[in-house]
Amino acid sequence: MLRTRREILSMLHSSAFTTGIHLVSEGPGHSHRITIKSTRNEETHFFNAVLLVRSSEWYTYRLNVFGQVQGIELVVCAEHDSCLPIPVWSVEDAKIYQEGETTTPLVELVKREIRGTKYGSLLFIAALLSGKQEVLSILSDPSFPRSTRYRYKAKARQYANLKPGIKLKID
């Protein structure tokens, strides 16, 4: 798995010819903002993107609160493991995931053994923050444990607010 910003940018650059996604510019210094050019389907589009190792970092860094306000249109990441309200380009998969699209179908989160893993839990919370109907119906099911329901709602409230400290630099 790609773990650093430099590795992700290197992979993005080396696969540009086959994928049609080209790096146009990097942000200043240690900024996570990049500009990419997509030449897929004979059309050229430019996107302001944020570079993350995993797409779930969108919520860890609270970009769901201030990211789109600052003009982020796309997430470029090594591994897509979340449910985001904007498109995601996964460098490892060389695939674009549309808004709300996940690698694992959300109906699989009904199973406790999937939802009980770290990945499943983060995916459940991300889908809850994105307002996905599949997760809302699971959460409102009377057989769903009440304590688990409260824990997920508390975690979603936590991710919906800014935390104290310095924000991720995307300027």
C-alpha cells in the first residue's frame, strides 16, 4: 500500500498515460491541495483536489466541515475505504468512485461481523454522515442494539464538528 504523499504522487505520475489523470500542480510547501487534469473520454477537465492516503481521512481531518467550502472537488487517495459526498480517484485501483460510491456495498453492513471491524465501523459512520438510506434503515431497525446506535450517532456528531487545533493545510 502507498503510505506517503510522495509515493502517491509518483504512482499518479507514472500511471498518467494509461489512466488519463495528470498532475498539473502541487500546492505550496506541505499543502495537501493539488490540481489534476482529466483527459478521459476525449474531454479535458481540471479539478482542485486534496491528496490523502485513505479516503476515510476526509472525516479524520474534518474536511467534511470545511473542505468543499475551500473549493475541493475531488479526493485523490491511495486507498478508497469510505463513503464521501464528492468523487474519489483511487490511485491503487486506478478508478474513479462517484459521490457516495463505496468499494463494499452498504447493504453488507447489516452483518455484524463486517460492521464490527474497524473498516466496517468507519464505513458505517461515513455513510451515516453522507445520509445514505441503506445505513439509516439499518440504524432505525428495532433489532439493532440501542447502545450501538447511540455510539454510532455520537461518533457521527463528533465528526460533524471541527476539533480544536490546526486544520489540515489545503491552501
